[in-house]
Amino acid sequence: MSSRPGAAWPLVAVFTAGYLASYLLPTVVGRLSAHLGLSPAQAGLVGSALLLSSAGAGFALAGRVERFGARTPARAGLILAAVGYGCAALAGSVPLVVLGVMVGGFGSGTATAVAASGIAARRDPHRTSSLGLLTVSATAGVLYLTIPHLGGGHRLPFAAIALVALLVWPATARLDGARTAEETSSPITGRLPHRRSGLVLAGGMLLWSMAQNALWGVSSRIGLDQAGLSEVTVGAVFAAALGAGLLGVTGAGLLGARLGRAVPIGLGTVVIAASIVLSSSARDLGSFATGEIMWNTVYPVVLSYLIGLAASLDIRGRWAVLAGSASSIGVACGPLLGSVLSEEAGYPAMGLILGAATLLVAAPVTAVALHTGGRPLVPGSVRRRGGAPAALLAATTGGLSGAVPKLGSPEQAVTELRVRRRRLVRSAIRTAGPDGGSGQSNAYASTSAR
């Protein structure tokens, strides 16, 4: 993936197409329930199928995007999204809708994986991920203002997602193509760094996303059934909430890493838990709008820092894709969990359970942010715990422009010369005399001469 400054907007476009389905989940689930005769739990299960398919694509592509290049998988994902969601929009039977949803979900996950890998390779992954969340929030906000006025049953949300995938297609021409054999051949496998922190972060993001989307998946039903609002009013509340999210993400992008990642993640998660409780207990427009706006303002801010933290753990983007896919599993289970909890315990009790779960997840995820500090690999640096020099890692990644030296560059030649010199030093030690004295002295002299 290229990290040239001018290459950010294609990644943002693909990111938007991949994330849009999860942002439109409330209206998708609500319309499936209202217009296809599904119960809330059944409609939530269809939404979960969409997002599980998306997560499956992410796990399948983790660490493989650089092998194929970004352009080919991005185009394949956008085609699958357009075809799958388009078929779901045209279908009138539940089995065909589910099939189209799963195909489209796999396309969304593919596009998201490509974007996540590219964002991880950039100098400032948090800024790029914030821009992506800003764009997808704006797109979803426009659709929430528009869709309720157009009718169309379950068809319109799916048609909108398919149309966005087609509109993003031209941007893929600016993404990197497949690597040549010379660029991809390397004896270095690139061991996955920060494994413990990465696993804790991935598990935390799974549970965190599950709690968030359990609320998001039934928010439309809370507004319609419990607060007694119309679909147009609920859509206007969602649009206002996503507009507030734009301000939150913009502020996060401007703030950057000045406060680190631990403070925004920890404090933001506490605010999110309170917003979940308020929104789920709402019985009028004021409390419903306040809870949704608070939640949507802070949620994308914390998400942007989580994405940036995952990207900082591995410049090749593997943790970004793996953590993002784990988050997608949580997102997938969210609608079903929210539907079951709301039916069995009611919306207010559901909110208390989800708020408590959110607070419990905050501690380990914040600890990861404190422990790692989110320091990306920079030119010439060496990862702790046995990580490889950045110049050698470049051989595996195909030479990330602007991040590490490329194969055949003077920096790479110097690195290879130093590796050969170290090997000669070790060879001199092994071939020293019986007492090893002269050989070791010469070896250390050679080492110190560097």
C-alpha cells in the first residue's frame, strides 16, 4: 500500500463504501421487520448475517492485501457489494434477501480490509481513519434524512448501499496494483508483533462493538415503539446525531495524539455507557434525541482511536484488519443481542446491561493503549521483543513508500552490508583458536569499529 500523502482519498472512499452498511443497520433492520413481516429478532438475525459475512472477509484477507495489491481486492469487494445489495433490493422473498445480504456483506468486508491495510501503512493512521469515519457519517446522515421521505420498503436502504459501492469504483484506479515477483520475494516472514496486546485489543473491540450495535440495531424500534415517534422524526434524530458525530470526529482529527490514546478511549467509553442507558430508557423526543446525539458524538471518536491503535501495532496492517474483523463480529452479534434483550427484558433493562458491559471492556482496552503507546514503526527503528529493522520489514511489505526504505535503495544496501558484517563477526568467533581469545578480540574490535 502506498503511503503517499495524495493517496489518502481513495482509501477514504473505499472505507466509506465498506462501513456504510453497518451505519445504516437501524433502518435496514427496521424496514425488514416492517415490510417483510419479520419479527424484530428475525430482522436482527438478518443484520447479523450481513455483518458476520463482512467479518469473514476481513479474517480471510488479513495479511494478504499486500500480496494481491489493493486495487484488485477493492474492486472485487465493490462488485460483490453492488451485486449483493442490489439483489437484496430487488428480491421480494426472505431467502433471496438473506443471500443478497451475505454476498453484499462479504463485499463490504473486503473493501474495509483493503482500506484498513492502507490506513495502517500511512504516517498518521489516526488522521486517515478519522477522515474515513467523517465521510461515512456524512453519507449516512444524508441517507437518514432522505430515505424516510421516499418509502420503498426494504429496497431503498440496500439500493443506496449498492449505489455508493458503484460510485466509489473509479477511486480504485488510484490504489496500488499487484506486486511484482521481485517486490514480493523475501526470506523474511514478518512475525506478528505485539501479540498479547493485539489479542486483548481485538477481544475488547469485539465486546465493545457488540454492546454499541446492540443499541444501534434497535434504536429505530426504541424511537418508534417506546418514545412514540414517527419514522420521519426518528430519521431526523439519526441525521442530527450523525451530524454531531461529524463534529466529534473532526475534533478528534484535530486533537490527534496530543492526549495520547488512553484518555480518549477510557473517558469516551464512560460517556458512551451513560448515553446507552439514557437512550434505551427514553420515552419522549427530548431524552431519545439527547441519548442518541451524545452516543453518536462520542462513539466515532473512540472508534477512530481504536482503529489508530490497532494500526500502530503493525505497519503491515495485520492487526488493523484482525481487530477490525473482530469488531465486525461484535457488530454482527449486536442486532441479535439487542433484539433478544429488548424482547425478554425490555429496552431500559437492556440499556443497563449494555452500559455495564461497555464499562467492563474499557479497562483492558485502555490498558493496551497505555502499554503500547501506539508507536508505529518508523524508518530505521527496531521493534522491541525481537522485531526486525524497518528496512528489512520493507522487503516483506514490498517497500512502503515514505515509511521504510525500498528494495534496491541505498538504505537497503547499507542494511544488507551490516547484516553480512555481523555474520562475518559471528563466523570469526566460531573459527577462533582453542582458547577463543584472539578470535573474540578481533570480533569485538570489528564490531566496535562500526
